[in-house]
Amino acid sequence: MDSNEVLDSSIRSASYNILLQIAFRIITFALNAFIIHYVDIAVLGLLNVRFYLLFSTILFVSREAFRRVCQSCSERDDWRKVINLVWLTVISTVISACVFSWIWLNVLSWPEGELAEKYRSGVLAISFSCILESFFEPVYVFSQAFMYIKLRVVIDSLGMILRVLGMVVTVYLAPQYAVEAGYFGQVGVSILYLCGFWGFFYYEFWRRKKNDEPALPIQSLSGFLPKFPAGEEVLDWHLAKLVWSFFVQGLAKQALTEGEKYLMTITSFLTMAEQGVFDIVNNLGSIAVRFLLLPIEDAAYFYFTKQLRRVPLEQQDEKAVSEASNVLFLLIRFMTLFGLSAVFLGVPIAKTVLALYGGETLTSSVGPFLMQLNCGLILLLALNGVTEGYATATVSKAELDMYVKYIFLFFFAI
């Protein structure tokens, strides 16, 4: 695949993800406003802070490093070893789910009142959904490596529709079951992902064979299963070492990214209702980050992993380096303009936006100030996302380890 095809696929990936994130943010925006009028805001605190944090922590710790490393593999790699490596996500997810669900049930404080009765089943359901999602990971990594861009977008869209419809219908007809709708909806979405990815490639392999199209490195569903031929290496140990480096980096990054939610969860400084208010304000302030910056960051990382290699500069293809440098420059320029626009346009209207959305509940406290801080944060996140994506896609293992050390030093300094 030449550089133009890689760039085109990266742009299409970013475009699809941006459209999906815009739709998701708009729907979430409307859903939160709808739920506030039917259920106690503490329900939002439980679902969007406590349960969401459990779900994101388990999946980030167990699979993010594998995705970052293995999606850069190509036809030249031994996919038997890659698939064997990716299947380790099942083990890591089971371990993570057991550890974090135990912490959520036995270490962290429980919500009060009626929510306490639903807390245990919610934690167990969320952990189970994470384990379900680990079983489609080999198929997901393969689909991203060979640029099945639309597949992820379609399944994400279906999952979003399923989750939202279930929540809206439940909240409207039986608001007392809103919590159950939240965590059972997540289990349903995980089942959709599992069936969707495996089902698509069952059809794709059949279609390619029928039409005599060029074969992929994996040609049947059995190729996604782990294999251990006698006398041969089981894993690509170079990739395995990179996974460990990204795993350590990911721990620090997750702590910095979700730091405020961890602080609220561990210290119990805020009640569930107060956490619900904070989550609404935080979601409003981070709309730009979620629907625009994150898809661009993911697409930039994908592009740089395909365009460049983790070798010294003198061993790189000169044309590829030149093109990647131009793309990075344009990305930094665009992100700077976008971030400055957020600062100068968002700060003056922060309080007005909150008043229109949630009324006095959101404007009578520190909500407007938090919104203004989020506007300033957008500029920093915009620049950090693409530059970090470039760095982590191209540095050697030793350089990545050094980068991780600096992140940890910065984290503990805070």
C-alpha cells in the first residue's frame, strides 16, 4: 500500500469517526437533558462516573497497549504470532475485571439509598461486558490493520442507537429501572460488537473466496484462533516488548485523562448527585475534544504508524519522512487555530450555555468556571494529541520507555 492510499485511509477514518462522534455527542447531550427531568441526578453520577470509570479502566488497562502496537502490523508480519499476542487481551481483561470489580465492591464507598441495592449487580454486569468485548479483539485489530474503516463506524453507530433507545424507553416508561437499563444496555452493546465483528469477517472471507479476490493473510475465521506449532516461536517478542512499554505509558495516561473521576471515586468528596452535575458540565465542556480532537488523534497515529517505521532517521524512506513532516505541520497549524477559537469564543458564553441547558442547578455553583477552564484546556489538548500521536508512532522502544518515565515524573509531581 503506497503513501497516498495510507493518507487517504487515515483521512476517511478521521472523517467517519468525527461524524460518529458528533452524532454521539448530540444524542448524549439530548439524553442527559431528558434524563434529568425523569430521574434523580444521582443516577447520572452512578452511571456516567462510577460505572463508566470501571468500564473504561478495565478496557484501557487490558487492551489499549495491544491495539496501539498491533494495528500497525501489515502483510509483512507473521500474523499467527500477532494473533497469539492479541489473544492475551482475554487473559488481561479477565484479570483486570476481577481486580477492579473487587476494588469497586470492597474498597470504594457505595452509593446511598435505593442505588445501593443496584450497585453490586451493576459492577458485575459492567465487568462481564468487558470480558465479552475481549473476545472480538483479534478480529478488531485485523480489521484496523487492513483498513476496514467503515466496519467499526457501522458497529459503533448500531451500538450507540441500541444503548440510547433502551435508555430512553426505560426512563420514559419505568424510570425506577434507569440504572438497570444502563448496565444491561452495555452488556447488549458488547454482545453486538462480538457478533458484529465475527459475523462480518465470516461473510467477508466467503465473499472473497467466491469472487476470487486476492487473499488476506488470514483467510478463515479459524485463522483468528491462537496456534502453537511445535518448534516455532509462539509470539513476536519485539511486539510483546512494545506492548509492555505502551502498557506502562497507558497507566500514566489513563490516570491523567480520567484523574478527576478517580479523585471523586476514591475520596467520595462529592455525593453521587454532585458527581452527576460535574459530569454534565464536564461533558459539555469537552464536546470538542470528544467529537473532533480524539478522532483526529487516532487517525494521525494510524497514518504515522503506516507511513514511518521505528528505526533511526537515516534508515527511513526520505519521501515518506518528507510527506509525514508536511502532514504533521498542517495538523499542528489546524489544531492551533481550532484551540484558539475555542478559547476566544467559548469563555464569554460559558454561563449562558449552562443556563440554557440545565438552569440554576448548573449555574449556581462552580459550573461556569469549570466550563471556562475546559475552553482553555482544548487548546492544550489539541496540540498534545497530534504531537503525541506522531511521537508514540515513531520512537524506538528505548525512547518510548524514557517518555513513559517523564510522564510518571510529571504525574507524581502533580
